[in-house]
Amino acid sequence: FLQDVRRLTPETSGYLGGDRGPEYGLISPANLGHAIQYEARRPTATDPFWWYIGPENWDRSMAFLEARDEPSALAHAQELQARYVVTSEEALPATVMARLHRQDGSALGANPGLDHFRLVAESKPGGLGLGSIFHGSPADAVAYKLFEIMPGAGLEVQAAPGTRVSA
């Protein structure tokens, strides 16, 4: 999956040194941060081994992981200059991360759909995530998903009353 993350996301010019930081960030569960840095070669603030992260960005990442509504999550993502999110089966219930991972951000009950996240890739069903060591995992579970944070889009359709329209 992390090789897919590397293949499907653009490189960042400041990733491995130089005078400036990476051009964008990737938000992920803390237990996956170093693996993303090492294998996917993409920047995440949940890897405490990298110099540019700092405690403020760690805290912002944790706030995103715990966000329960899309506006809050997007505000934290903007602070982090994040362009991508990796979700996992271990996401806290009722959070944006859980909604992304379990329903791909679709509307469910009274919760409207999440408008600013596009599913890019997911790991193979049945693969074990790092958290499976401690919590177990259903046999057909998808351990990880990669979403891109998008500005959102509106769809306007003009049609005569009673005309069936689909998108």
C-alpha cells in the first residue's frame, strides 16, 4: 500500500532536506507515520523522527485524527498544508477519519456526506494493519485507504419539472 501512496502522490521538493520544508503534508495515524516517511517517502507530521515536524504539527495532526466534523478537519488540514490523508481501521468512532475509512465519506443517517475527500487508493482486503496486532481485524477488512483533500465541487442541473436526472 505504501508503494501505491508513493506512486499516486507527487514528490515534494523539500522532503529530504534543503532549506525549505515539503510542499504538502500527508495526515496519517501515528502508528503509521514513520512507515509513510520511510517507504512512501512522503511527509507526515505523525513521525517524531523528522526534524521539521515540531510539537505544534504533531498536535494539529492529532486534532485532525479526532475531528468529528468536516469543517474542523479541513481547518486542521489547512494548518498542516495537508493534501492527502491515510485512514486505518483503528480510527476513533464518530470521527471524520472513521467516516472516511468505513463509508468512504458517504452520507449515513443524519450525517451528510463529506464533500472534500476523494478516495485515491486502498489496501487489499484481508491485509493486516499495524493496529491489528493489538485489536484484531475482520478477515475482509481494508487496512488502509488514501484520500486526497479536494476543494469540492458543485453540480447544477437544469431540467423540466418531473424530469429524472442522475449524476
